[in-house]
Amino acid sequence: MREEMHMPLSMVAPGQEVELVSIQGGRGIRRRLADMGFNPGVKIKVIQGGFQSGPIIVAIRDARVALGHGMAHRITVNPV
């Protein structure tokens, strides 16, 4: 059985693909992110950011989305 390694999206290195596990926060932030396609089980690839400052750019489904570090830190993921 594979051991799961939960981490915030803000800690993922560029080029790495992860799977969304959960979103921490209130109903508003969870709804806003769900409307952008951030739902449990979806695959996300970090394009830019991670350990660097500035926005984190991710590829999710057929779109690229920029997230601030605070918002990315609320998204819990597992490496794929």
C-alpha cells in the first residue's frame, strides 16, 4: 500500500504533478476554488512558483491558474 504524503500546494516544486486531497478554509474559499476546478482527486502540475516568491502558477485540466502563496498553502495535495 502506498504511503500518502500530504503537503500544501505552496511547497510543491515546479514541474511536479500532484493530486488534490482537500482545501482548508471557509465555504467561500472552497467554493471559489471548486468553481476554478480545484476538486478532490484532480491532478495539478506546478508550472512556476513553489519555493520562490510571487504567485504559484499551476496547470489544472485545460487551464493555467495563478494562486497567491496564502491560497496555495490552504490546498493539501499528494505527489502523483
